Amino acid sequence: MRLAGQQREPRGLVPWVTAAQRGDRDAFAVLYEEMAPVVHGLLLARVRTFDVADLQQDVFALALQRLPSLQEPAAFAGWLCSIARNAAVDHLRRRSSDPIEAPRTPYALAPHVADARRVLEAIRSLPEAYREPLVLRLVEGLTGPEIAEKTGLTPGSVRVNLSRGMKRLRASLGVMTDAR
């Protein structure tokens, strides 16, 4: 388990992956703890907030089922991200044929919730390269290096995508910045 503030080296999940592949449920729980914010963020960047929790559980259930077939334990993070992205795409395909909308809850009318929805919709309108890093940074609270480590992107591409994405997000929301 990770202590608060402790960083894992990029290959730090490998022992947990190999243990989980051998059936160690506690090891899979560690993988879940490490990767749940990433999966949540990837899904949130694509699907309705209402659907994220169920899809997240589906992603981890599928990962647990398919984990023995993962040939390179060091590829776990990218592999799991692919499962999450595919789950979102499949969900959107199914949803487009299902006209039933999610129920609106009373708290959804609160001003801060409306603001959060507005920002999330603005993020979702951005190109995919910017969506994921922005949600992982702004919603899940991951740092740039953590995003890179847990998604398989290079630190440089994360840095560029966050910078360009924030610029586009500000423009989309009509937020002005100081022209220093």
C-alpha cells in the first residue's frame, strides 16, 4: 500500500500485477486503489456523470477477469486505460439506441453543480487529447507526472496537452487571463 505523499516509480505496479495475476485479491485491491481515479477520470471525460460509477466497476470487473491474459505486467496501466476507453465507447453506442435519460436529482439544481456541469461539458467539447489530461488534473487531482505514469503518455505530451487544453478551456468558458 502507498503512504500519503509517497510516489511509486513507473514500474512500481508490476509486483502487484503479477501477484494479482496469480489470484491475490489484496494485490488487485492495491491496483484498484492506484488506478481508480484514472479510470474514473477517463470515463468522466466521455460519458454522463450518472453512468461513471457503474462503468468504473464494469471496467475493473473485466480487468480482473482478463488479467491472467496480460502478458506484460508493466503494461498494466495502459492496458487498463484501453479497457476504460473501450467501455466508454461501447456504453455510448448502447446509449444512443436507448432513449431513456438518467433521472435528475434535486441537488443537480444547485448553482455550484450547474457550474461544475458547465465546466465538464466544456472539457468534453475539447479534442480528446486535451479531455483526459484535464479531467485527470482538475477533477481527479493527479499531477502531470502521475498522469503520464498512469496513462502511458510521455511527461512532455501531458505537459503540452494540459497547457493547450487549459488555454482552450478558458477560451470556451470565456475566462480571461492576465496578459503579463
